Amino acid sequence: MSRIVSILLAAALTGGLAAPAAAKLPPPTEEQKARAAEAAAKAAEANKKEAELLSKSQDRVAEAYGARMKAEGKPFKPTPVAAPAAPGVPASSVAAQGAKPATQPAPLASPEASAAASKAPHAKP
């Protein structure tokens, strides 16, 4: 019984000590606000650079894939990509300016060819 009481007493004291820690913080000073704005601007610039590097990397990979498909004699038609909308411009207005909606890709082979290919033994590359 005394163990339960001591556990309850410890929990009550711990809760009482944690209450002051949950007090409201003072508002940030002008200097703190300026530092936070500067840090946010630096983070935004870093994110923009990373996005550009990622885009360039993806473009290089897509070009290499297209060149490899053409070298192997396989048909390759890249998917056209619409330019991203400017900030603050609704997507519906971008679509109205001529961006075509995505369509279903054409099947790669006829059902008969697919069935024949699935019955053929698989060769290791």
C-alpha cells in the first residue's frame, strides 16, 4: 500500500514541477526576428539550389536513357512536361493557357504478342 502511495506522490510532484516549464515564452525581440528571417531566406535559397541540381540530374538521366533506347532501336518518345506555374497563379489558369492534360500511354505490345512472350523461355541477359 505504501508503495502505491509513494508512486502517486512522486507522480503528483513530478507533474507539479513540470507545470512551470510549460509557461509561456516572451515574444521574440527584433534581433531574434531578423535572425529568424535571415535563416529562413538562407534555407529557401539552399532549397532552390538543391531543386535546380535535382532537376539537372534528372534531365541528364532522362537524356542518357533516351540515347540508350535509340541506340538499341527501341521506340522512345519523351513525355512533354508543362512549365511549373508561377507562385500565386492558380493551376486552372495554367491549364487554360495550353498545357495538355496527361493521357494514357499506348500499350507496348498487342495482347497476342504479350501472351506469346509470357510463354517463351526467359533468357538471361
